[in-house]
Amino acid sequence: MIIPNLMVTDMVRSIGFYRDVLGMTVTMMVSQEKQVLTEGDGEGVIFATLDWTGSQLMLQTVGSLAEELPVFNVESKPARSGWIHSLRRDS
């Protein structure tokens, strides 16, 4: 099974969207202090997994991803992608 790991800039908003709008269930969250959480709105969370009828999704903050991947550093964090970012950049 392939489980996508999406890079997010706002974990609270992202969890809210996938949980409240799309109906996914938060199965686990990891705080900045590396504590595993099973409840909460996502405040202070750097990683989360969600489930919807057997399909899974992972969310990870930009900063957390940069810590795990040596190709990125403070000066070269991964950039947001997608058409919404492109529209904002052009306007």
C-alpha cells in the first residue's frame, strides 16, 4: 500500500480540512516534542496520520520534513507547490 505524505504549512488548518470537511479520522499525531497524541486540533503537531475507510494519508510540516531530509536546510526548505501557490505568486 502506498501512503502519501503531504507537506503542509498549517497543520491545524490541514487536519481540520481532512477531518471536518472530508470526514477522515485522525489516527495519530506527533508533537514538536516528539510525543504521540491521539486527541487535539493539531496545535503544535508536526506529523499526523489520517484514515478514511482503509485509505490513509500522512501530513507533515515543512520544518519537520526539512529536518528529516538532509537536502533541505534552514536556507533551503521545501517550497509549497500546486496551482494555488502558483496563482498567489503570479498575482
